[in-house]
Amino acid sequence: MLLAASAFNATASNVSAAESTAGASAGVISGIVTNKTTGNGLIGARVEIPALNLSALVDNTGRYLLNVPPGAHEIVVTYTGMDAERTTVNVAAGHPVVRDFVMTSAILMLDAFKVASEKAGQSAAITQQRNADNLKSMASMDALVDLPNMNAMELAIRLPGVTFGDPGDEVVEQISVRGMGAGTTSITIDGGGMSSLGGQSRTTRMTAFTGAMFESLELTKGQTPDRSVDSLGGSVNFKTRSPLSMREKRRLIFNVQYRTAPEFSEQVPVREARRNHGLANVQYTEKFAIFGAEAGRENLAVSLNAFYSENAFGFFQTNRDYQQTDAQPAYVWDYRTRDNFNVRKQRSLSTKWDYRITSNDLIKLNLIANNAPEPMRRLYNMRAFAGTQTTVPNATNTGVVPGWTDRVTTIRAVPTAANATSGTTAPALMEQRTINVHRDQRLRHMDIGGEHNRDRIEADWAALWSRTRYRTLGNEADLTHRVGNIPFVGPNGRFNNVAGTAGNPIDNIVGPNGETGVGWILDRRESDLYPKFIQNGGLDFTNPNNWRPSVNGLTSADGSLDVDLVRELRGNVRYRLPFLEQFPSFFKAGYSIRDHNVELYRNIRRWSYIGRNALPNDPSIINWDRLKTGLAIPYWDGAAFFNNGKLVDPTLWQEDIYYYHSVRLAASNRTHEIITGYYGMLNGKIGRFGYLGGVRHENTETIGYVNVRSRTLATGAQQVADPLGSARRDYNNPTRNAGEYQQNFPSVHTWYDLTKDLRVRASWSTGMARPSLANAVTSLSINETAQTVTFGNPALKPTRAKNWDFAAEYSFGTASYMRVGWFHKRLDDYIRANQPIGVIEAGSDNGFNGQYQGYEILSNSNAGSAFTQGWEVEYLQHFRFLPGLLRTLRFSGNFTKLSAHGDYGTPGVYLTTEQVNGFIPFTANANLSWEYKKFGTSINYNYTDGSIRGGFNTAAPSRNRYMMPRSLFNVNLLYHLPRNLTVSFGVQNLFNEPQRYYRSIQDQLETFLIQGTTLTVSLEGRF
């Protein structure tokens, strides 16, 4: 893997002074440094010989190496939160000396293993943050005890500047760093790329990984030239633990967990029957001495991690949309409710092999196999709507009736023409939609690498292969019913999705007394969350016989497939410069190449109902709205009409075969991206001053393969008569879109130790966010009147960032720490859609099969700028100085305060903090923990400020959608049993805090999503 610059500095800076003193007669001192309580290697511990001004940092395997002249030398080992160790070692020329250190501390030695591990993890994070040559934040995976599903991203949002990218269903899939979007944050494992479900969007979704397979999380905010720069706010690197870093010969760690939505918590009905699920993780590590290992020293270590979990969630959600007006009151034209339930399963097996061939050569192998299916996701949706947000109500023929208030909207049953869904009459309709999701995500990941040390030269290399397959399985179905304007076809009629033909009319549903349409009243006076929804004439919406599947209302994506493949090769060489030995300086250079392929295969089928009678509904489906308000809307489960992916009764349905073939040709595509990078940089130390600077060059080649639509599409009659032939003529025009861009990315990082415990930092760095890969395969859109062709732009440049960072770090007391930082970020080359980028030339090779000569090409282009700046503060305090029971208190916390302004790619529109989509101006985290003998407890708090979601609408401010501030509390209790066993009890979302959104003003509730409180009981042990 790529070693951090600080790790190289650790090994190489020590030899400079020593070799100048000893010349060719140098000796070698090596060994491992471990924690007495946990047995783990103390990565980043400083091993120094003060008399020689010589030092080294312990590497990821827990090992240090010093080249020294012969003689007696006093060695001092220091580590944040640990008592310093001193010893004298006698070295003879040409004879290596092995000296191990086992460190301890008053804050750890009396604690049980589990508590000691967490404290050691905090100390490790502080140590590595301080030793880094650039600005970064660290988090130890030992804190996973408080996380409900061992999801590593749940730990990430506790770091300063990091928050949910989108809270969604409360599973942390995407993160935002320093206000930047989820797709602009790179996520790596041991410095290397990884495949993901995100694919073309570049959004890595870490829910497929358990945090148990990692040692720590590293968030880099000041990019260095030796790492890829494809990130705007920061990059996240998950570091796996080297099995060589433990003191014992073998180790077994296990965790079993039971999670439940408790009986006293209200749950949606489908979740009510599935309240409980489990988790199990087992990790086994062993070290071996093979092939001429040093006496008493194992040189091969193997770890195996097996993980299984079920993460069930269910929630109720309501959505509303209001009239587009700045005046009040505003009517509700769109009212929706949803019950959502999902079971995410995860089965993973990972193994890591570290083999030290010689004292200067290490080979590493990491293998990960992960399956993450979603076997049962159910969404039950109800929607009632009339017109749009701009409907002008009148007293005769619109759905919305004049006279509404801020709490009551009345919709009349407007008679409508067959198949009408909108228009001047603004009909009132109701929909019921049931979505059954059955998908499987499978990842296979392999990386191999090595580290080699020769005199003044250090080298490392790595190669990886990572493939994610996301597949839609059989019986996944989406079925939509409507009441109000649902057409049906007579028994001898032929459905053509538009209207009846002569002699085969398509009619609307008519009630026994001639009712058509549907009317309703939404009354929110008694409860805004659970309003009264009352019939107001028209067809009875509680009667299943009045509902019919909508046109093309049954769909299935069985067989659709996403494949994401990443292959990468990289290498680095670091050379200790032979001059100024008293001020050690190093030159580092490297090269990398990443080959990224994304393939999308779309098999989407849709059917229209051609029967005359209502389908049998499923009375067992009871949704939350019915329990709370009594609204008895009938439901149909789409999966009930399939058997192993095939229709149970094909005579009731007519498939749109042209749609299936056209989607398969038009929406299936492939993108291929090759990124090559090389860099050079200098780093070193002059007294108390440290520096790192250099430049990285990256070249990106993107190729998109897509079928472009023909200039003239087949008619409706042709599509029905020859669906396959029509689709092939319309979309079988293979097109290859190629683009390339390259840029340089310089950076400079400096730090200065004002005192032994106080360090200040200043840095300037550059980065970028590459355009979505989907940009290379955007479907062709033609406007014959305006003579324009809208298409993707594979040569689109990335959005660029220039960053200033300043920080002060202070270590005090026993393993206590504080950092205050300020940053300023300028963003350029935002991506704008539908901009003129050229004119289509003549000739068959014009990229459009010789068509559209002279048409203007509209595509995405780069424009605009923005600025972001803010404060980040983090604090850790051990209260050992307090009396009695209070001396075991620990507090950690952080907050981030951001502001933003700029045009964000839209000239003439200048936005500020509260107007930037998804930009969260303030976030905070706090943790308070306490132990007493065998008991322990902790409280975690997470705060996310309110923000605008969906974009700021300057023309119609009433359309703006905001998320309200949110506070989450998690509580964890633990008890230490004999033999290193710990039982813990946790409560997640203690106060059942919902997600709340509003439209324009807080009184206009737009979305309310409530998932509920969950309880977790777990047993963990180490042997």
C-alpha cells in the first residue's frame, strides 16, 4: 500500500545522522512496540536516541528500525497517553540488535480490555494526527462498540467536518466533507481504489463493508502529491490492521449482537412483524516463523475475519407539495404517505497476509469477498393530487376548490377524459403504488503490495483488482393503481396505450350512480402529521372495485445489472538526499494507473392491464396511515402477479414490447476511464520546522459506449406491429464518445513546534472532483425546430479546488488533546448543463452517423466559482485529575462552522450559505463516557443544522425545500465479565428524532420521516 509521508519520514530520517557518524560500520537496532493491555502495535510511537538526534516512528506492522554507529545507546520510546520507556542497548558493528518495548499507562492498566482498547484507539488517533506532515483526522475502529451495525461510515460522521450526505433510511451510505457533495469525496482502502455500487455517479457506498475488518479511518483534508487528488472536501482512507502488529502469537476476537425495535416503540406494520435481527463477527489472527525467520521472531502473520449481519429498518413518511405562492395560505395539491421496510443482509469474509521476507522487505496480500443482498424491501405508497403547484382554481372545473385555508384543502371530483392526467381541467386523482425490491450486491476485492528498504532508498508498490456486481432478481415488481380516471379495455379490445380504436373503445370507471373522478378533503386542523383525509364525492376510494392498474402500471427490472470494475497499479520511491545530513531531506516520486470500467445492462419490462374487472387486492397489507387515521386504502402487491419472474396470468396483461427492447438498447451502456498520475515532492525537517511540497500531474481519458437514437423514431403503429425491429432501427446506432483532460496539482504543507506539546500548521493544496461517468453516455436529445442536439461531453473538465488550511494542535495532561483549525476553499469550473459547445460538422464520421450537419451541440460545460470557509474544533479530555468516581470520566467532541458564497456555475445568480443546496452550515458531535470497576457507560450526541435540499429557486422562493435541524442521542452501557468478555446494551436514536422537511416556511410540512428507536445487546470477547 502507499505509505503516508510521515511513515517514510519515520524510518528514513533516523538513518541520516547515524550514517554520517558511523559510515560503513553502522549497526542496526530493530524491534516491535506494543501496548501492554491490548497487545496491539503502537503505530506512530516515536523511538529515538537523543544523543544522536536520531528518531524513527513505528510502522503499520508495529516495527521500528534504527541504523546507528557501534557503541552503547540510550533509547527513549514515547507515545501519546503512554508512560515513556528508556533502556540502553549495546551495538556491535555489523551485528543487528533486537529490542522490543511493551508500553503501559496509568489510564489503561487498571481498565478491562474493552475500555483499554477504546482509550488506546483514541491515543493512536491523536498520535497519528500529530505525526502527519499534512492535515488529517483519525478515528479508531475500537469505537465501533457504540455503532449499531459496525458500519464504518457511521464512525466517519463523528469526525469534524463530516456529516450525512443524505440521511435517507438512516443507514450511512454517503457522507459530505466540509459541505462538499457525496460524489466529490474519494474513499479508498489502504490508499487504493475500490469498486462500488456508486458506479457512474462516483459515490462510494460503504454499507457493503463492515468496520470490523479495518483498524482505523483516516480523513485527509490537505491532499499531498503522493495520493490521488480526486476529492474536493477531503478523502477517506480505511486502513486495515497488519496481523504482524500484535504481540501474541494468536488471537481470537468475536462479537455477537442482537438488535430489536422494542415492543414499546411504534413501528410500521410490516416492521412490526420483523422487529428482531442479529449480527456476528469473528476475527482470528496467528503469526508463524517460516523460511529462515530470526530466532524467536515470527515473520508471517495471517488474519481472517468473518462477518454476518441483518440490518432491518422500517419507517413512515409523509410528503406534501404546496401552491407556488409567496402569499399565505397555500393549498396542498399533492399529498403522499409511504411505509418503507427493508432488510439489508451482509455476509463478508476477508483475510490479510503479511510476510516479512527479510528485515527490509515486506509483502502484503488482502482479499475481501462480500455479499450484501436486499431480499425484502417493501414500499407502500399512497398519493392524492389535483393539478400542479401553479393550478389556478375556479368555482367550476378545477380539482382545487377556492376557499382553502392554511389547514384545509378541498378537492372536487372533476369528470375527466380517458387517460387524462393533467390539463386545463386539473383532474383529481389518487394512486396506490407497491414496490417490491429484491436485489443483490456482490463485491470481490484483491490487493497485493510490498515495501522495500535499501540504504538511502525506500520503495513500495501495490496492485489491486476490485469488482462489484449489483443485480436485480426475479419477482421484483412495481405496481401502480389509480382511481379517478382509470381506463379499461373491453374483452375483445386491443390496448394501445393511447386511446380506443373504432369498435374497441377504452372507457373510464363509472360508479353505480354515474360517479367519475374522485374528490377529497385534506383537513390538518387536528393533526398536521396525521391529518383527516375525507371523501368528497366521486368514486369511493376505499372500494377496491373502483381501482384499476394504471397504463403501463406494472413494471419489472428482473435481470438488470450494474458491474463496476477497478484495476490499479502504483509504485513509489523515496530517496534520502545526501547533503545537509543535520537537516534530513527526502525526495519522493511515484506513478499510478487506474483502469475503471462501468457497465450497465437494463432489462425493464412493463405491462398494462387489459382485464375488465378489478384485480384481487391484498387485505393483509395494513399501512401506518390506516392505523393512525383510519384511512382504508386498498393495496395490491405486484410480486403476487409473478412466479419466478414470469406473469402468473399473461392473459390479463399486455406488454409494451417496444419499450423493453428500446430501453435495453438505449439505457444499457459502458464507460471506460483510464487515469494516469505521476508526482514528485520534497519533505523534511529543519529543527522545529517541517515541510512537504510538490506537484502531481494526472491525465484522464474517458470513453463512453452508447446506442444513439435515430433522427426519426418509429410511429406508434410500427412499434406495435414490429417492436424489436422498430427498437433496433430507433436505437441501434453504436457511438463511441471519447474525451481527455489533464491538470497539475501542486501543494505545500508546513508545521512548526512552538513547544513540545503545541504545533501549528499551514498548508496550501489543490484538488478536484471529476465529472460523473454518466456524462460520457448521456442519451441524445434532438430539437428539430431549434436545430440543437443535446449530448454528453466526455471531455468535460473537473471542478477544481484551491485550499488554505491553518491549525493549532495542543496535547496536554494524560492523552488529552485539542485542535482548532480554519480553512478557505475556492472552487472553479462548476458543471453547467445545456451549454453550447460546438457545431456538428459534415461527413459520415461527424460522430452522429453523418446526420445533423450544422446543428448546434448543447452539453455540459465548465463555468462559475464558489467559496467555502469555516472553523473546525476538536477536543479530547481525560479527567484523571478529578477526585473519586469522577476520575474515569472522558469527554470528546468537535464542531464545524461553515459558510459559503458564489454563483455555483450559474452566472447572474449569487448564492450564500443558506441558499446552497445540501450545504450544512453547522455540525457537532460529543461523547461522554465513564467507567466504574466492571461497569461502563457512554452517551453520544450528533447535531446536524438545517439546510436547503433540492436547490434554491430564486424565481419562486415558495418552492424551496428545507431540512430542519436534527439531534440524535445514542446511549451505550457495558459490563465486563471474566475472561475478557464484555456484554453491552445500546439504545440508538434515544428520543426517536424524525427527519423533517418543510416547503418555504416551517408551517408547511413537506416531509416527515420517522424510523423509531432500536435496542442492541451484544457480547464481545478476546482469547
